[in-house]
Amino acid sequence: MEVEEIRKLMTVRPFKPIEVHLDNGETFVINHPEVIVHRVLITAVDNKGELVYIAPEAISAIKPANNTE
């Protein structure tokens, strides 16, 4: 996924939680827009409060999160 496309999704207000789906089958729910997006790495806190590092090229889809708990 293109970095600029990810940046745009993170700046939409009001922010709504999203699910980030990776090529390897992992899914992360991002509840807060405070995400650092670099050209080679995305840093975010998932819904478990854990820091996650994601390579933009590994993202297969970003969707609205259904369950934000």
C-alpha cells in the first residue's frame, strides 16, 4: 500500500478505528490516529496497547474496524 494513502487515512477527522490486514494474515486494530508513518515503516499502538511496526508494502488492506474492544 502507498505511504501517502496511509497518511491520508490517518488524518481523517473524526478518526474511526481501522483494521490493518497484512499479507501474512495478521490483522491489527488501530484505535488512535497517533501513528508515525515513514516511507519504510509504520509505528502504531494496537488495540492491546502494544507497539507494532508494519512495513507499508506488507499491508494488503485497510478497513473500518468492526470491534474496537
